[in-house]
Amino acid sequence: MKKIILALVVLTTVFVSWKRKENKKIVVTDEVEVVQIGVDSNVNIAESVVLWKGFKPTGSHNGTVKLVSGTMTIEKGVIAAGEFVMDMNSITDADGSTRLEGHLKNADFFDVEKYPTSKFVVTSSELEEGKVQVTGNLTLKDVTKSITISAIITEVEGAITFKSETFELNRADFNVKYGSKSFFANLKDKFINDNMEISFEVKGTK
């Protein structure tokens, strides 16, 4: 009987550990209701940035997207409310490829003429193991989905920094179709991975 109980304890511990690791992955669900808290714009647009990285069989590309506006309210170490609006026309390639930048803005990718901005709106957050788990509605092109990301919030003399961990986002969930195996067959090695890496670094004042 003792051996059986010990085995059950070990299995339970392994299962809990596995679940914790699994929860760190980005889960995309339908958008959730936003709790509105009145906040004037308090984000420093010039010092805030969204980092992105995309992958293909022969390598990768990375770059940035600037914010056009933003707000965030910090209460008891978590973000009680926030909205980060991204200027999709500002998307850049770290290698300075204007050809790639132009392609990313085209209709077959992010279609910035029709969808000039994207946004992340915080719906809830909680502290977990020293990090803030932030849930929010991400709108990209014509799709809004709820995602949860890990972040660290720091406050120094009234200055706030919201820095997320790098997380993976499946662009196919947001109808970004170019070179995607989710939409096109027979691409062979001419595809671009659906999963992109994204991270936020937003600075503001309390």
C-alpha cells in the first residue's frame, strides 16, 4: 500500500510540473470582456517597442514595431488596466531590408493600408511565481483573440516598465496567410513558419 501511495504522489507531482510548463505556452482563445478603468495616456511612445521575429527554412528575420499610443494602470504590482496600440506602418527589419518591410506591409501579409494599427488590451493580470501573468485581447488585422503572457513590471521613482517574456504567436490565427502551410498546400521548402516570436517593452509613468 505504501508503494502505491508513493507512486501516486510521484505521478501527481510530475503532472503538476507538466501543467505548469504547459501553461507558459500561449493559448489563443476568443476575446474576453474588458474591464474599463479611466486612464489618460501615460506611455512613453518614443521609448516603447514591440519586438518580432519570424522564421523560414533558410533562416529568420527580426525587427520592431512602434506604438502609436498607450495607457497602463499599475496596482499592487500588477497591471489593472492597459492598452497598447501598435503602428503597423512602422514595422522595420533589423537588417534594413526595405524590400522585406514593403512586403510585410502588403495585402498578402499584414495589409497595413486596410489595418494600420494593431492593439493589445489588458483584461486581467495576476502575480504567479514572481511574474505577472497578463491576459488581454490582441487584435491583428480583422481578428481579436485572448492571449496570456508572462511579464515583469518595475517601478522606479514613478517610472514604469512593462517587459514581457518572448512568446510565440501563430500568425495563421490572425489571417496572416502569406507562405503559410495552414492555408496553402505544396509550398515545399518555400514556406514561412506560422509561429512568430513577439515581446513587449513598454515604458511610462505612474
